[in-house]
Amino acid sequence: MAAEVKVGLMGLGTVGSGVVRLIEENGRDLYNQTGSKISIAKILVQDLDKERSLTVQKGLLTDQAEDILDNKEIDIVVEVMGGIDPARTYIRQALLNGKHVVTANKDVMALHGSELLLIAKEQECDLFYEASVAGGIPILRTLVDGFSSDRIGKIIGIVNGTTNYILTEMKQKGSAFADVLGQAQSLGYAEADPTSDVEGLDAARKMTILGRLGFHMNLSLEDVKVKGISDVTLEDVQFAGQMGYTLKLVGIAQLDGGKVEVSVQPVMLTDHHPLASVDGVYNAVYIYGDAVGETMFYGPGAGDLPTGTAVVSDLVTVVKSMRLGVNGKGAVAPYREKRLKSKREVFSKYFLRLRVRDEAGVLAQLTQLFAETAVSLERVLQLPCSEKGEAEIVLITHTASQHQLDSVKGRVEAMDAVIHIQSHYRVEGGSAV
Ligand code: NAP
Ligand code: HSE
């Protein structure tokens, strides 16, 4: 094997810059671990004249993908451009040209991962994507290797730094949603189009990847029920706090009796749940294994250097495998049949906040209706409201199915005394009292 391994870097934005810095600053350590000098031979960008936060030799930059894809000297392509196309096409072409690929691209891996991993296998090339989920937390390797002897039953992840940052700032500083989103964008956390962060799509893509690796099923993005945080109000966040809960955008993947559910939604976590204190841009993934029990992995979910560490660790793995001649041999294809739960099989506790007419008998009617739907209530609170003649009622249910919740919600909405359902959330982590 050559003493020098050449890398073609596609993208020199937040993550790409972190990769360049780590390779430059930690080059000696990387050499000691791999026995090879890892050097960057070309960098693909869109705009050759753009001012950049770090200085690279002018000759390294190119705006022609072929300078990397068809360059016989380049052994490994690192794709950190983002977006689906042309990133997917370039990854595919790199593999077909016999190059190993490292990517941070959850969009491509969630939507086209199966196809690309198959090509990688056929080409005896590596395709690693550690940075695609939870930035700096080495969670994919942990799932694949660390949990190989266990059966995972549940994965709960705070896997989007932008939304976690927004919800934390709303809770701690009472900040308005739009202002905090602007801050997350300027800090480099948000996607180019932050709608995918805010509407839960970015987290859904990451949960698709986690679910596939955790449950060995060929899950696709369409299997994930997605709800983002754009409807979450400051009132909801503060309300949750007063009642012993923290609102978080959470991905849940759960396996029961061979069937899975995967969702992304704002959830009321009881304050004593380990994920409730994961604040700011930090991510965490809570994994329940039948044998190991509860575990949690915590760290920065975005940013140049944290994400760069995940990319460069993948590079190190590729180079070590090159030395051993085992590239492309490690990937395990999903081997369990995919079976999805129906709404009658998804169980949880729920929080509902209602605006009602403040008149006699409303509470009794409501509790009667819940009893008829066989949804048992854990807590009922009536609160005064600024609007004259109106009141606010908060209900927390015991465990009920998604189907039961939908049916009770429909009947509550149809009650004359109910003005509207202000919000409803899944509750995780047991009782807050
Ligand atoms: P970014 O800051 O927007 O940088 C993208 C880079 O790719 C830029 O250098 C851009 O060139 C280049 N680029 C984009 N489209 C191109 C094209 N068609 N041809 C040539 N060059 C192109 O993105 P990022 O935040 O680093 O994210 C990169 C990837 O990492 C994404 O898949 C993202 O989801 C993932 N990721 C990001 C983070 C994070 O913290 N940001 C964390 C985990 C994973 P110019 O510089 O010339 O515009
Ligand atoms: N936009 C993503 C986030 C970047 O906020 O988590 C890391 O994937």
C-alpha cells in the first residue's frame, strides 16, 4: 500500500473546512494510526472566487467534479456538499470508479443508501457515513459494533441540533422562534434550507438510518411519521416547564413483537428523562437493548470540527482497511423482514391542552367521553384563562393507542363546549409527578 493516501474532498463549507483543519492539525496522529500520510489532492467547490474561512492552496480548488472522480491518484472521495443531486451521482460514480467514499450526507444515505451500499459491496469499496447522524457522536459504529451481541428494542434520539437549539433558547430565554432560527443559521447548524430542520425531515432521515442499523430492517423515509416544531408555541414550551416536562423534537424507533414504529415529533419528556437535559445544539441518542438495558450517547450534533471528527474517523477506518485489504467487506445488509405497526399498535401517553367555555359540567362531559373511548386519564388540570368566559384544560392520559387518541380527539373537537384543541403531544418518560 502506498505511503500516501490521496483524498478528493467534495465541498469546503462548514464540514469540509473542519475536515481540512483536522487532517492538517492531526496529520501526525493519523499517520501513526494508519501508517499512511493522508493528504488532500483536490477540493471541489461551486464558487472558486468565494472568500473562505481557511486558506487552502489555490491549485487545490476545482469546480469540475471529474478532476476528482476521474483522477486515478485519488483513493478516497469525501462528499460534504450536501443535497441529493449531484451528491448522489458523484458518490455513485466514485464507487463505480473504484474509490472508497466517506459522506456526511443523511439526505442521500436515507433515500439512496441501500442502492449505494450495494454498489460499494460489488465494487469492494467502503462507503461510510458516520457524520450523517448526530454529528460528532460515533453512534453508527456503536450501533453496528457495540450492540452486535444485543437486540435493540428502542431508540430515542435528539438528532437535530438546530431544533434542539431553538427549543432550548425558547425555554431558557423566552426567545421567539424566528429569532432563534436566524441564530442557528448563522452558527452553521441549520441546513441550507432550514425547513428540513424545522419540519422534522432532517431528523426523519437520521432516524431512518438509525432504525435500519438498529433493527436490521430495510426502513425507508416514507415509513417515518413526521411532525416538526413549526406549530410549537412559546406558550407550549413554558407550559411544559411548569408541569415538569421539557418539549423536545424527538425521533422514536421502537420494535415490539417483530413490528416497528418510527416517528419524529415534538414530545413532552418528563424532566427526569435523561434526554430532557440535552440542551442547545447538543444531540443524544438513547438506546434500550434487551441485554444491556438503558444507554445514552451524548455530544455535539453539528458544527465544523465535531462533524469533521466523524468524517476523519471514517477516513482512518478506510485507510486501515486498505492496509489489511478488507475494504467493502464489513457492511451487513438488512436481514429482518420489515413489518410496520398500525395505529392500533403504537402506544403512548398523551398531553392535550384544550380551550373550553367556562361553564358548568364541561369537565364531567370530557371525562365521560374519555371513559367511553377507554382512554384513562392520569392528570386533569383546569386553569384560568385571559379570555373572559373561557378556561384552559390540560389532560394527561395513561397509555393509549394512537388510534384511541385520534378517536378521542375527534370527539373532543365535536363537543359544543370545546372551542379548540390548542395542542397535543406524545409524552415519554413516565409520570412527571
Ligand atoms: P455547506 O456549508 O453549505 O457547504 C457545502 C459545500 O459544498 C460548499 O463548499 C459548496 O461550495 C460545495 N457545493 C455545494 N454544492 C456543490 C456543487 N453542486 N458542486 C460543487 N460544490 C458544491 O454545507 P455543510 O454544512 O458543510 O454540510 C455538508 C454536508 O454535511 C451536508 O450533507 C450536511 O447535511 C452534512 N452535515 C452537516 C453538519 C453541520 O454541522 N453543518 C453536520 C452533520 C452533517 P461553495 O463553498 O463554493 O459554495
Ligand atoms: N442541520 C443539522 C442539525 C446539521 O441541525 O442537526 C447536522 O446534521
